[in-house]
Amino acid sequence: MVQEFVSPVRVHKFTFEMVMAAYERRFPNCPQIPVVVECVITEDSWSADNSQRHTTRRCQLSVDAPYLLKKMIGVDYVYFIQKNHLDLKNRVLEIEATNETFSSRVEVLEKCKYFVHPENPDWTCFEQSALLDVKNFFGLESTVEKIAMKQYAANIAKGKELIEAFMKEVHADGTMQLQPWTKSAPEHNRELRRIVSRGVEPLTQAAPEPQRHSPSDQYTLDSEYIKRYLGELTPLQESRLLQLRKWIADLQKGKVPSDTTLLRFLRARDFNVEKAREMLSQSLLWRKKHQVDRLLSEYETPDVVTQYFPGGWHHHDKDGRPLYILRLGQMDVKGLLKSIGEDGLLKLTLHVCEEGLKLLEEATRESEHAVHSWCMLVDLDGLNMRHLWRPGVRALLRIIQIVEANYPETMGRVLIVRAPRVFPILWTIVSTFIDENTRSKFLFYGGKDYLQPGGLLDYIPKDLIPDFLGGPCKSFVHEGGLVPKSLYVSGAFTERDGDPLCEDSIYRSVSLSKGQVYEVIVVNRDPQSVLTWDFDVLRHDISFTVYRTMHDLEDADDISSASCAGGEEVRSVLERRGWREGDHFHRVEPTLRAHDGESIQGSHVMMESGSYVLQWRCELLDSTHRAAQLMYFHETLASHHYKGSMSSLQSGTSGFSCLSGKSMASSCPSR
């Protein structure tokens, strides 16, 4: 298997000629790289004008491998052939090294190059790459690859240190500056040849001149650039970054994403270049298809988002990360989806992500270190079962998947505060769609302990804690709230494409004449499970009640059909059995009158086994005598999601409608 290693271009802040004088001191051996035992010159020649030098060395290297492996392969040393071509005229040194030992089983080709910095003639660049092809090595191919990778990474890390160390020796010998080779100065060229060939007496000595550069120079080829703008990377990670850049450049045939973008996708795939390239390629196609690059300049925030979306940017955390606040407990997911639709909520989310990328660039420029991720503070105060409206959750999960695929490794830390015990249910549903690496960045704080030692103050400066969490900093993040029905847009959100009342929809449509009832029976054999419901009244007023009986009833579909049959008043299945309320069955939720156009949500903790009856009843019709109509959905959530959280669930019960403006005052006193 062929392995390729590429190191980032290093920059030595010395002239090419001075670097060559320091480089030559690495031979014949180098204590700083003990694996190199000795390098013997086998060929060496200069051109007549002293501008070109061709050198061949045979280098003996100690095998840096476990003792047992050495015994298995039968050698303690391996030999490499190194060929150098020094061009003083064009100020370039090219190095090529190949293995002599085991060449029929393993092929190693290493190439290095020293050349003048393209933006500063007083600096010298160094680039290095290697190809390793282990064809057959006694069944130890994988081991050999790992050893070679380790050794190569170590050599990369040592390269710049060696030049710095040997440069001190050159200075100590009295050589402070060397002029470039020039055709008109043969005497100078002979002296230059002697010095860069390990001569000891320089032609001239002079104090170093001030370097000709300004603070605005961009060290885009330097390891200093990597550390400053990309953060700490191992040599292997740097190599993978350059490989991905080259591959994407070949693929795109045009603009290549920034190094920070490339690095995010590499981290998301554990620095597997092929997987990162595939992920990034798909993301670039997605961005082009949906014109994401134009979002920042063209996106117009809908009025409903401005007034009711409880999220926004808020200063920075202690690590300099941009801080985004989302008051999820105050977010009306259903109202937003019915106002701007799933695509509108997705576009809003993408706009936030694009803003975040821009803020990361600004934070990196303003700080003294690389800032490649943002921090998110999520306030769950007000979270209850209405947030588990399954169509909304499914829409949010789709949005999460899109964000995970196209903005990987942008989330540095997620601080969850005021998390009620009901939160594990929502987390159970959502967390499976979040990348494992991202999940590990979540920190949870329940109750009011978020301002205690070990809480938010470990991550956010005290003076930046937002006011709604008891801090001194004024937050301009909207507090959210219920989206008025007047802002709903017909057809803005449906669970499926097409008519939301179609058979494929998770909702069912029901028509009721005067006096008719419609009932759904849920037989519960899982105490402490949670029954949830959501329905919209499309015409007239309908009353809704929940009952429980200890007796098992028939399947819900059979009872519901019978209850709606005919045009006369139909009694409840409980009444038709001759049962009396209080003796044979109990009302576990008070009757609620839902008005024309209202959207109702609620939940009930089924503490006991038995049959639960969801009942809708039409008592009156208007003068047109048209049937009342509703659309409903119900679901039972298993008890194992709620262990130890019953009290919070009961206190968080929505009382039928926390999304209904008309019933909010009586049904949701806590809000």
C-alpha cells in the first residue's frame, strides 16, 4: 500500500545562502538525529562557474524498531542514497533520497527542497514530502508503515530546529551575512562555494541588516502561520492537511476552501484524507446547489423570526470563542414551522452558521491564537412535552443532519442550563443524530447550580453572564414566546409533501356532526409511560377530555369508527357499557373546549396500567350545519426514558395547550 506524507512549507528567516551554510553542517553525522549514523560522500562535483553542485551521499541509518523486529529482519542498519542538486544561481537546493536496503520489498522516495521565499528574498522556504510503498515485508507491512510514519514525523519536527541550531554555529564562526551568487563576481562565488561546502573562513564579515518586511506580511507558508491561525497540529496532521488541499485543488479547478475549512473536515473524519475529501466534496456541491455562499449578503430575516426566535450571538466565552445563546425552552417550534416552514427554519439555521464562520475569522484575527469553534449556551427553562411534537422534532433532526454534514467541528462547547428532568427524553431522541465527537462537548446543569463553582463561570466571564440567567450583562436575544396564529402561513409546513390530510400523513382527519364523539383508546401496560397528543381544530368548536379505566377496551380503530357512525348523537364507549364516572372510569385531564383554528398539544403521565380514552366531542354546529373537523396525532413514549423524572414531567404537563393563544391563560398558568 502506498502512503504519502507531505509536510507544510517551513520558513527560515535567513537568506538562502546562510541556510545552505547551516545545512551543510548536518554532515557527516548529526547528534540531534541519532538515527543517522553517518553519511559518506560518494560523488561530488561543481560547475566551472561555481553555481551548480551535484552531491551523492550514502547514509547509514539505525533501525528505530523493537529488538524482536530487528532480529526478525536480520539487520540493525539500513542504507539510503541521497542526491543533492544545489543551484546557487537560482537559489534552490533539491534533495532526493531512496532506500538501498530492502529496495525490492519497500520503496521509499523522499524529496526536499530549499528555495527563496516568494514574498521576502531574505527568507528561505523548506518543503518535504515522501512516498512509502511496502510491497512485501515478511508479513510485517503494517508494522513497517507505522515505524516509517513515526520516524518521518520525528524528522519533520526536527528539521527547523536543526537549521536554527547550526545557524548559531555559523554565526559563531564569524559568518553573519552572505551575498548571493553573481556572475560578475567570480572571487566571491569561490568563497561562497567554500562556505556552503563547510568552509571555515568567510570572505567578509558584516553585521546583519534589518530584515525587509513589515508586520503585515502574511506567513502563509510557515509553521508559525499554522500555529497562529490553525492551532497545534502534529506533523502527520499537517501532512494530511496539505494532501487534502492538493486533492481539492485538483478536483475544484478553481477556488480552494480555506485551510481552516479543510481542517474542520479532516478533524470530522479523524484525519482520514479520503473520507474527509468525500465529505468535503459533497458539501461543496451542496453549497453550490443551494447558493449558500450568498446567504450572508442576501438573507432577509422574516418578521416572525425577528419577533419570536429566541436565539442570537452574545459576546465571547473565556477561550475567545463566539458565544451563541438559544433559549430553547421558550421556542415555539410548531409556530415557527407553521409560519416559515421547514425550509425557512433551515435557511435561518444556515445563516447563523455562516455568521459563526465569519465570527471565527474575526476572533482569530483579534486574539493571539486560533479560534476554530464557537460556544453555544442553551437555556431550557420552560421546556416541557410540547417540545416533543414529533413532526417538529423530525424537522429539527433533518436540519441537524444537514448542519453536521456541512459545518463539522464548528461546535467547541455546548452549555445546557436549567435542564428539567424531562430533558433526557428530548436528548434521547436528538442525540442519536449528533456526531459522537460533538456529543462529547455537551455540559449539563440542572436546577440553579449553573452559577455555582464548576458551572458557567468556568467558561463565560462573570460580567458576560446574560441577565435572564442572573448575570449583569444585558442580552439582546429575544425571549421567544408563542407565535400568533395570525402569522401562520397556509401550507408552510407539512409532515409530507402534498396535502397534510393525505393518508400518508402521520395525522388523521376526523369529521364530527352535532353530538358525535370520536375516541382513541390506548391500552397501557407500561406504568409511568407518557401519552402525548397534538390536534388542530379546522372547523367549529370541539371539546376534548382524557379518561382512564382499569378495564381493557377494544382496539382504538374499531371504537373510533363506531363512535362516528350515523347522524345521531353517539355516546362514549364508556357510557355505552353502562359505566359511571367515578366508579368505573375517571377523568384524568379536565375537559378543554378547543376553538375553531386552535392548535392543541398536551401530555399525560400514565402512572397506572389500564385503558386511556382520548375523546373529542362536537356539541354545537353553526348555522351552515357543516360538520366540525379536526386533525390529530398521538404517541406513547416509553417509561424507561423517564426514570427518576416523574415529578418534573407532571409539573411540566402542558395542560392541553401551550401553543394556543386563546387557552394559554387558563391552561398554562406557569407561563
